[in-house]
Amino acid sequence: MLRDRRVSRWLLGVPYPLTLSQEREWLARTRLKHRRGQALSLWAIERSSGRLVGGVSLHEIHREHRRGEAGYWLGVRHWGHGYASEMLEGLLELAFGPLALERVEAGTFPGNDRSAHVLEKAGFRLEGRLRGAIVKDGVARDDLVFGLLKREWQRARKTRTRT
């Protein structure tokens, strides 16, 4: 799924084309960050089929500042079914619950309207545009930065459970 250009084009840490050695390097870095408590990654599995749908992660966890950065991806055939929203909500429950974070950030590339919608639906606010801040596949690109505070998430959650 990550080797599909339609998926990888939106993911900062996934080059295109993705080679097996790059995939192994990414897994090794991810495991190291997990051991250090700097990241948490989860796989999303479709209940009905048992197949991998995508993944969600909390990376760049800074315990002293009580914040982290959320990211997620889905295979193309799973787009538009609500999986990203469900995955992100589960991650936020962990981030603001057991991990005791006060802020979660997320970034998207301009044009990734589906991802921006998922973030806004979860309560994230667009906080700014970092011009030329990300180099993806050799090209400097803008980064749209979204943020969500624990109190905002809790307030939105209460509203959702009442309706």
C-alpha cells in the first residue's frame, strides 16, 4: 500500500518509489523511537476481512512539553470509508489519556483535502502554513500545520456524546 504513488505522495517519510532497503530502514528507526518512548504506531485491521487497512502513529513525542505529532495513512481502496477518522480518534484517546499529552499536532501538504477534513472533523484547527518547510521527493513544499489541545478535544467529545 505504501508503494502506491497515490498514497506515498502525501506522506513525508515515504519516498517514491519505496525500496525494500528504505522500508527496512524506516522500520528500524520506528522501532528505536518506540523503545525510547518517542513514538507509538498502530496498524488498522479491517474487522470483516482481517486485512491491513492502514496505520496511525504518534511521533515526535516530547514528554517534557506534553505534545506529539499525529500521522496516518490508508490504502487507496479504503479511502472514503471513515477509517482515518476512526484511527485518529483512537490515537487521540491514547494521547490525551494514558500518555497525558496536552497538545497533538499534525501536518498536511496543500491539496490533501481528505486529510485536512479528517483533522478538522476530529477538532484540529489550521494554525498556519510553513512555506517551503518540507522537502518531499527533492522538491520543497509547504506544510499546513494543524493543532488540537486536550481541552478542545474533551469539549468536542462531550458535544458528540450528547447528540
